[in-house]
Amino acid sequence: MSKKSNIKNKIKKFWKLGSEDYNTSHFDVNSNGELLVREGNFQYNIFELIKKYGTPTEIVFPTIIENRVRDLIDTFSAYIKILGYKGKFFYHYAMKVNQNREFVLPAVAEGANLEVSSANELYLTKKMLEQEKFNEKIRVICNGPKTPKYIALINELRNRGLSIIPIIEEYNELEALKKFKGDIGIRLNMNIRIGAHWDKKFNRFGFTEEEIYKLGRIKNLAVLHYHLSSQIEKIEGIISPLKKAIEIYARLKEKNPTLDTIDIGGGAGIPYEKKKHFYKAKTLIQQVVKTAKHYADKFKIKHPNLIVEWGRYVAAPAQITIYKILAEKPIENKNDKKWYIIDGSFMNDLVDTWAIHQKWHVTPVNNLNTKKLQKVWLVGSSCDSDDKYTAGGSYILLPKLDETKELYIAFFDTGAYQDSLSSHHCLLSSPLKLVVSNGEVRIARKRETPEDIGKLFGW
């Protein structure tokens, strides 16, 4: 290996780039210390893009979505065959994770079905159907509270031939959909704690195990659904509930012979922090299929079809968010650390930073090859003291500002939830959104002007 290649590999290793374990296999660095994103043999220089389009900016990579959906479906199919599993597998992309067409359509293009959680999300599905954006054989799972508007749309699309499966979560929904002519599902409120950040002691959605048994025969019941948490950090947090679900499924099937599917919901996590070992999707999928087979055989039932709604797993790695460092400021009583001020807002653009104290992987966009690094905390450009990122009280290593004329930084894995949760605190503008695919760059959302923001608030 040449000295030049050795230096480059050290830089990549330091910043956790080019690693499948960290979901950064498509990231690289060039000889000038600038961040690259690879798409097959094509590559995008992020520094050059930012110099052209400015910041703050979100950059979406549809190819990453396509690759992850395809790999997920192929891996499930492979283990179903290897392990002799007799059920089918269906992947349903959870639209609530990111409803932007730049995320939804690439997922659908690679074989994803859809999961919606509101009437408005189902309306987007109707719109895609009318525009002939997908194969009419696509399946749609309907979660979330079923308002009259939502139920009316479910019935309309079912009558138009769409394979749509409402998941019953409450008694009033069971009554409202008792004449529904297609398959239905029922949501189980499973009494299991799994030690995830979003794990809740109390859950208002679904029926308890005892309540489901008391329902007896349910017309057209096809799916047993449950969802415990999001960003589950250990495989056992997904496998343990599956074992219990199959036991309940077996008992339900005694009175409901049409039941043939278990939907294990979302939950598959991604290695946001890039600091510790995280399970691989391949290992998780193998364990899901293996467990489903073992327990179905144990209870002497036909292997159920399997559905997963892993939206974060697909969407998060497909977007990065870029900011410029505007200035630095000493941190009181922290002599070795400084505030770096960004030209955007965490509370507006990456709200999980503030809301759930999400930890992100942050790297420079330029000057990746510097050896002079500064321990920093980051602060947004709003007037709010909570608009900051401190890596959970630790610090972020970034190049010293006196070593470069300008410094841009990238937040990784920002494709899940941040857009739908974003706000306009202090009337700050949303970032520009770029979509890069097949060697081309297109603007999906312009950077908002003061006039654009004013109109949102009636001015």
C-alpha cells in the first residue's frame, strides 16, 4: 500500500467513513481532505456542492434508499429459503418516517409496500395511485387513529381495488369497520418492556392480550400487528416480543382461521453515534426468520407471513444536513472547549437534538485531513439557549477555525423524522433540499425567503 493510500485510510478510519458497520460505506475523502459520496463509480464532492448552493442544506441520496430496500427484501428472501421458512415476507415503508416523494418513490421502486398512519398520508397514496406511480398490487397497511375521514378513504381505495389493510386499534374502530369487505388486522398492546429510548410504560394503542382473546371471532382477520418502540439498540429487543407474538398468534388462529400474517412493526435501529458496535441487519433478519420458524413449529401452526415496517433503517442514512461554522466563542469554565456557531438551528432543522437528545455523527465537509482539532460544542442561530448540540455532555472534534478559511460540517443519518418535525422557531428558514442521483443534482425545496416565512404566519 502506498503512503498516500495509507494516509487516506487513516483519515477515513478516524472520521468513521467508508465502513459498512457504521452505514458510511458510500462516504469517502479526496486528497484535499474534502467529503465525497459515492454512487457506484460516480462520486459527488460535497464541499463543491455546498460552495455552489450554500448552507444550511439537506442532501438526499435516493440510491441509498433503493439499495437498503433491495438489500432488506433480498436478505429476508435468502434466509426464508435457507431456513426452509414457508411464509412470505412483505416490507412496508413507514411513511411517517419521511413523507417526501424523494424518499417514498425510490422505496416503492425497489419493491416496498406502504404503511400509513393518517388520512393525509393515505391521501398521498391515493394521489400516487391516480398518477399510476406504482403497481396496483402494492399493499397498504393503515395504522393510527381512524377518524371518519380516514375510514372513508380506506373504504374508497378498497372499492377501487387497492390491497388495503386497516389495523384495528380500538373498540370504536372495530365497530366502524365491521362491514369492511377486505382483510383487516388488529393491534396488540404487548406487555413487554425492551429497554429502548422510546419504550413507554403506558401505551394507548391496541388491545391487551386478554382483550383480544375476548373478541373471539373477528371477521376477515388477517394480520396480528404490534409495535413496541423505535431505534431498538439490541437484537433481543426485537426477538423477545416476536416469541410472545407467535404464541398469541397461535391461540388467535384457533378461532380466526383467516389469520395468516404477523406484522412486527418498526424498531430496527441504525448506528447513529458510530462509536460502538451495533448489530448488522443481516444478523437481525436471520434471527427474525429463525425465531418465527422455531416458535411456529413449536405451536404446530403454519408459518405466518412476516411484515416489517423498518422506516428509520431505510430513510435515516439517505440524507445528510450541512451547516457552515460562522464563529467561535469560549465556553465558560471549559478552557479546552469552544462554542462553534452554525448558520442553522437544531430546534428547527434537527429537532430530535433538542427533543430526545439524539446523538449524531458529525464530520467536517472540508479540511478532513487536518491534524489540528478543537473540542467543541455546537450552537444554533436562534435566540433559544436550548438550541445546541453537546453530544450528551461530551464534545465533538472539529478542525480549528484558524486552520481553514471556512469550515462546513455534515450531520449524518438525518433522513428520518426531521423534516416532518421541523419548525420555524424565531422564523428561521428551512434548509435548502438537494436531491443527487445518477450524477445529477436537483433542488427539491428552495431555501425559504423572509417573504415565504411571513406568508406562513399570515403576513
